[in-house]
Amino acid sequence: MNPATPRPVAPRRRDPRGTAARIRAAARRLFLEKGYEATAMDAVAAAAPVSKRTLYQHFSSKAELFGAVIDEAWSHFTRAPMLPSDTTGDPRAVLRAYVGRLTEHWDRPDVIPLLRLVIAEAPRFPELSHAYFAAGKEPAVKGLSAYLASLAGEGRLAPGLDPQLAAAQFLGAIKEPLFWPRVLGVPAAFDGAEAMERAIDTVLRQG
């Protein structure tokens, strides 16, 4: 692993005093106010407030701390099951609910600002992109791919469908009209409900 790449976020240990949560909150605020490069670990410790020793006991580097902040931002989407473990329900209803959870996630106050930060600073700090991909984007695509693969295995999708490609295309069809206007701060050019239904039609081969 590249030494600049944040380590995978470990399961959160017991923290009865909420120290790690305070550190993450302080770091998130400073990252968004000052940017990644300009945020020093000393400043995070002062804002938490904790000693530098305590800070490094919880997070060994700024890259690891940023990864934890991103993981927390995505946790509202990824911690709960993203899709059902079986295919007994109506796939259209399942995918509608999935898109609904995605849009709720995008509307959380720190999610898009953190993505803008990643986009702005990743050319100099590629570890930010690695953290964002590992914490959210990769699990989202894998979960959707697994669900589509289950549908395909039961003959409920078109023969020969590549579930991973179909998942990526579905997410692209959703994000272009619903997500990127949020990121860019411009009005949406398409009706969100219609865009969702057309994307579902495509992935289920009903349109």
C-alpha cells in the first residue's frame, strides 16, 4: 500500500468519552473551513480539544483522520443494508427506495462539501480520492452489482447483462440529473422522478 494512502478504516472501538467523535468533528470543520493541506494536526488537537498524544492514539496521520471523516459522512448510507439480501420484492420498488436513500445521503450537510474538497485537492493528495472511493463509492457499486447479479441469476434481467456494468450505468443515469447539479450548485435540468423511472426501465430492460 502506498504510504500516503489512508489505511482502511477499522471498526470503531469503544469510546465512552466520545474522544474520537470530537476529533472527527473538529477535523471535519477544519477541513471544510481551511482545506486539507492547510489543516494541521496541531490545530485539530486544539479544536477537539485533546492532547496531541491522544489525537495520535486515535489517528496515526492526517490521511487516516481524513479517511475516518469520509467514512463517517458515508456511514448513514453504507452502515445499513443498502439493498435487500433476497430478490423476493418488486425490483422497481427496491430501486426506487435505493435512489431515495442516495438522494437523502447527498442532501446531508457535509457530504457534497467534502466531495468538493476531494475534487479540489486530490491532484496534490491522491489519498483523498482513495479514502472517498473506499468509504462510499466502492461499497455502493458493489452492493448494487450484487443485487443486480441476483436478479440476473433468477432470469429477471436480460440475458447476458453484466451486473457490474449495469450498476455503474444505473448510477450514472441517476447522478447526471440528480447529483451533479447539487455538486455544481446549479438548477436541475430534468425532472428527478422521471429520470429515476427511465433509469430503472433501462436497468430492468422494461423501456
